[in-house]
Amino acid sequence: MLSLKNVSAGYGRKLVVRDITMRVPEGEFVGLIGPNGSGKTTLLRVISGVLAPFEGEVLLRGAPLRTIGKRRLAQMMACLPQELALDLAFTVREIVLMGRSPHLSRIGRETRKDTEAAEKAMAVADIADIADRYMTEISGGERQRAFIAMCLAQEPQILLLDEPTSHLDVGHQLSLLDLVKRLNRRSGMTVVAVFHDLNLASEYCDRLLLLHQGRAEALGSPQEVLTVEIIRRVYQAKVVTEPNLVSGKPHIVISAGTDPPGE
Amino acid sequence: MNVRRGWGIFVILFALLLGACALSLLAGPTWVPLSEMPESSIVRMRIARILLAIIAGAGLSVSGVIFQALLRNPLAEPYVLGVSSGAGLGAAVAIVLGLSSAGVWGVPLLAFAGALGAILLVYTLARTSSGAVPVPTLLLSGVIVGAVLGSFLMFIVSISESEKLHNVMWWLLGSLQALDWRPLEISAPPVAAGLLTAILLSRDLNLMTLGEEPAAHLGLNVEQTKKLFFLVASLMTGATVAACGLIGFVGLIVPHIVRLIIGPDHRRLVPTSALAGATFLVLADSFARSVLPVEIPIGVVTAFLGGPFFLFILRRRTSPYWR
């Protein structure tokens, strides 16, 4: 579905991610994790096509990303950036309908098919009842769902998310990620998401790519990546891991203390 | 209730515009009796003046809408961004070089070049390495570029010969006085073309308000769209300034009020702002030439209204609303 070949990228002359190689098969849920400044967002921007890599390339269904037209790409791949600030009083429905843009001609107007796709997306994201509310007056959790619905209205095969739950409380975090997981499992949508919270990444992802100073430190299942040894080395944090009592996936337990890490 | 969705406001505004035109036809130092209207040269001049107010009001308002969408900033406006000063400088240079008599298009072309140069300079100065255009740097850049270009303009005023001086001073204050049809000829085609482009591509403006990266994720060619709209807005501002000098704040006041009433969807915002801007300027002009025995320059009237309005929006920016 998606493959990265020796991707190096950055801004100006500054190299942020180096030599990343990864294959994402169709229908997989992949998490990008790593400490602050490790290059997670930069890598996601390369995958989304808005940032051209210095070296290497990203292939989507075998075709290099740069050879795919912008509109065509937006029909296959949707991306929810980290902080999508919106201070205009659009309604939820208006925002979701914007997701139909890649399916419309430049001067075209939405047809009934587009309205139906938007209604369906809102139903899936469970925001049909707030369709006519203003984006500026709904809660953070609802807003994030509206943006997910906008992505779904694009009818993409791949969904890219950058810390989709960073400003949400634990209830909204879980319900949003449950929604994404459902899309992934039932519709076979491939998901690549940046996670800040290691436990959420462990619970929801099939595989994790751990970045450290721009390099791929580890790539594999949560069990393989989230080991005490790796986390202590990369995050310089004193932690232990134990299996989550419910899912059996690794769960990171912090241990607060005044001792320097690693002792 | 449903004002936001409907075109009712459009019909109301159209009726208002017709009323404003009728008022403007009558208003002024001289009141022309109805019986003498058809032959009166004053009436003919007033018709030209009304048409110019319509074109300038629509052009400045839609330029404001475009700049606000591209820069994601409710305070962006041709005058505040220094774009009008750039256009004014270009026009003044053209007048001093004698281009105004050489050909019809000398002044508007240089005004357009000045407007485009100014917005590119302001945008480059205000843009950070990450590509964002923060509000404080944008406003500061606009004010500084406007001030520097304004000083060039003053320099030109100070060295120009006395008979050209009057022409140049006229730019600084703004005037809708149309002695012949030329101001209409140079401003109508660019404003009409710009308005048409903005109406056809109004969905692109909606996407741009989400931010450049989200717009790109929705398949929009952001760089191309930005270039096109900077060009279109500069063209409209340049044409308006070439025809009637510096008229500030119209592009700030009008879109802001229209957005309050009909919401931020550019498919309605663009045409409605054009209509509301035309109405506003026709009314402001009627006011300018009838309240005092002497005519008040129109730019003075709009600045008098717009300055406090600007501060009012600036104060309200702390709220998450754009409105």
C-alpha cells in the first residue's frame, strides 16, 4: 500500500529524519512514536506529500508520491494535522462537505452524491446530531470528530493522523481512537498515526515505528518495541512495563523519583 | 433564522444599493430639479460618480475578503497591508513621468505593479521559516512597508511641478470625482475580472481559511492558488487606486459586517461583500459631498469610520471567533 524507501527529510538545511525505510501493508494500523523533536510529524508530512524528502521516496500503490496529482492523492489519502485551528464560524456540515473537494472540479459545486457522502461520514463519526452547530461553539472532542468526518468524506484508503487526541480527555481519547480502529478493522482503511502517549499507541496499533533523533530506532509489534530497555534508552525515563490486564499489550508504568534515570 | 443560508440578504442589499444610488443622484451641493434631470451635466457627472463608487466599493471589499482568506486574518485589508500605498506610489510615479497623458493604461499598470510589489514584500517579511504568517508581524510589516512607500509618495509630491501636484495630492485623499468616463474605463474591467475569478473559485478561498497544509491535504494546489489570488486582489486594488486614489478600510469594514450576518462561506461572502461594498461607498460618497458646504475627500470619511472599527476588531481578536 505505502512504502518508504530510505527517506531523509527536513527543513532548509536541517536534516530531521534520516534514512527511514518501512512498508505499510493495506489495512494496517501503524503508530509513529518517539520523544519530542524525534521527527514524527516531519515523517508524517513527508508521507502526506506536503513535504518533499531530501532523499529517498514514498511509494503509494507502487507509484512515487511526487508523480501523483494533488487532487488524485487527496482522493486516496486524507490527513488530519495536529492543530487544525479554525476560528471561523463554519457549521460542522460545511466543514465536512469541504472533504468532498478532491472529488469536485475546481469550479464545481457539490452534487447530491457529495451531500450523501458527507451525511454518511457524519453518521460514522457520530456527529450527525450536531451537523448544524458552529465549529466555534462545540467541544474539542466534537471538533476533532468533525475533522475526522471531513477526512472520511474524502473516501480515502489511507488515513494519516498527527496526535489526534492530544487535547482530549481520556473519554474522548478512547472514543475517537475506537472510531478510527473501527474504520481500520471494518473498512480496511490503512491508518498511520503519530502518538505521543505510548500506552494509547500500544493499545491501538498493529505495529510501531519508534523514532529517535530522526532515525528508526525500532520497528515492530508493540511487544517488540515497547520494552523497558528501549524506552529507558530513548526517552531517558524511569519506567517499567507490564502487560495490560485487559488486552495483554505492553503497558508502560512510570515511576516518579529524584534519582537520575537509568539507575 | 435562516438568513445565513438564504439569498434574502442579497435581495435586501440590492434594494438598498438602488436606494443609495437614487439618494446619491439627488445629493450634493446643488439639488437638481427632477424636470431638468435628463439634460443636466451635473446629473451625468453624478451617474459616472455613482458607477465609480460601485466599482471601487466592490473592488476594495472583495480584495479585503481575498487577503483575509489567504492570510487567515480578519484585519488584512489593502490599506492596512500597505497595498494601497504601493498602488498609490505606482500611480504617482506614472503621473509624474507624464504617463497619464501618454496612454490610458499607464497609470493603472504602474498602480497594479505597485500593489503587487507591496503585498509580496509584506508577505515575505511577515512569513516565518515554518511558513506561518503570524498576525503581529503581518500587521507590523504592512504598517512599515506602507509608511516607507508613503514616504516615497511624499517625496514625489514634494518634487513634482505645481500643476501635477494637484493630481498627486488627489491620490492621497481619495476621490470619486469623475470628470469623464476614463476612471470607469480603467477600473471596471479589472474589478469585474477579479470579482468573477473570486466567485468562480470561492470554494478555494474556503479551503484556504483552514490553513495552507490542510488545504493541500484536500487536494488544493496551494502555491498556485495563493499566487493567483494575490495577483487578482492586487489587480483589483491597483485598478481602484488608479481610478480614485487611496480609499482605506472599506475592505476591512464591509467583509467583517457581512461575515457577521451571513457567515464565512465564501460562496456567499464574495458576492454579498461586493454588493455591500458598493452600497457602502455610494452612501459614504453621498454623505461626503452633502454634509458640508465643501466636499470632504471620500478617503477621509472611510478612514474616519474605519480606524476605530479596526481597533474594535483588534480588541476582539482575543475571542476565538473571527466575528
